Amino acid sequence: MLKKIATALLLLASVGPLVALEFNEGFVRGLPPTQTTTAAFFTVTNPSDEVWSLTRVHSPAAGSVEIHEHINRGGTMQMRQLMALDIPAGESVVFAPGGLHLMLIGLTKPLREGDEVSLQFESEKGAVVEIVFPVISVVNEHRHHHHAHH
Ligand SMILES: [Cu+2]
């Protein structure tokens, strides 16, 4: 189930041709209920022949969702918010621990293993792609990655 390939639903494309995105190995990190912020990881592929510029992400599970990357500044890992991220035509972008990730801020309820989280990806041109990711507890995350890469 964790390896399944999900092709996102295209809900709306106000400009340009219909373009969907494909998501692989997506999950939201399940943390103890005291945590109100968590992260989502996945590989997103743009199968079309034009760039998909990601500008906003929404989720009913969080007050806000930000696109973050980790950067090494003088030996210290820091998170930086990206206001937009291009998914080039025909290419994949990997969101993974230690690199790019979505930050879900202000969780509306604690997320437990087995829960599902809906995310809406909005492009610069107003296209919206919705995807549902499973919640995987942080204690099972390593195992998930191990399996996912085999
Ligand atoms: Cu972050």
C-alpha cells in the first residue's frame, strides 16, 4: 500500500492545458499529540511538457502549509521558506527528510498512524491538484523509507 503510485486529481485548471502531477511515496510524519507542527514528504513528478510552478499548498489538517528547504549555514542546518518552487517539465522533485519538505503548521488535530491528510497544491497559473497522503508515525518512518527504496 505504501508503494502505490497515486496520480493526483486535477480539480481546476483555469489557464493552459490540463496538467496533473504524480506523487510517489508520500506521507505525513506522525508526531506525539503535543506537537502542532509536522512535515510531509513525497516525490512529485510533472509528466507534462511545461513547468509546474508550485506557489501555494493548503490542507484542512493545518492552519497553514509552507514549502521549506534545509540549508547548511556555517555547519548548522536551518530551514528556509520558499515562496515558489518550479517542478520542471518531465522531471521529479524529491521532498525528503533533511531537504525539501512541506511544513504543516497549526495542526487542527493530532495526526496518528493510519490517518489520512488531504493536500491541495496550487500552481502559479491557478491549477489545483489534490492528493491524500497517509500518516506514518515517526517511529516507523525509517522502516518505511527502507522498504520504499527497495
Ligand atoms: Cu520546515
